[in-house]
Amino acid sequence: MQEVQTKYEQALQEEDTLTQRISLCKEFIDIILEYISHKADSIHILTAEEIVTAVHTIGQDLETELLHLRLEKRMLENKLRLKGLGVQHD
């Protein structure tokens, strides 16, 4: 039972970390797009597009990882509920 609780707490921490990383990717995309809007005539636009696409792909991969983590977290919540330890959702 303690093992399930420990896994749940680790999942909560990992969820926070993934959320921060996703937010950072979105922030970087905004910064890159702003840079492009000011420098579009003096930069290699295809390279800029590849860079913003790469950051976007990283963000998507993190979103997928977060989805799987949330699924695992819900299953852990179910186990805790069955053991009478109930958890509250965000």
C-alpha cells in the first residue's frame, strides 16, 4: 500500500515537472516567432521554421508523456481509493 502511495506522490511531482517543461516550450515558441517577425527579411526562414518545428515537436512529445502519466496517476488513484486512502483531484 505504501508503494502505491509513493508512486502516486512521484507521479504528482513528475506531472508538475512535465507541465513546467511544456510551458517552457510554448514560451520559447512565442519568443522564436516574435524574433522571426522582426528579422524575417534578414534570416534564413527555412532554418527558423525548422527550429520552431523542433521545439514544437518537443512540446508535443512532452504532452504525450503527460497524457500517459495522467493515465497512470488515475489508475493509482483507483488503487488508493480501493484501499480506503482516497485522493482529491486538482
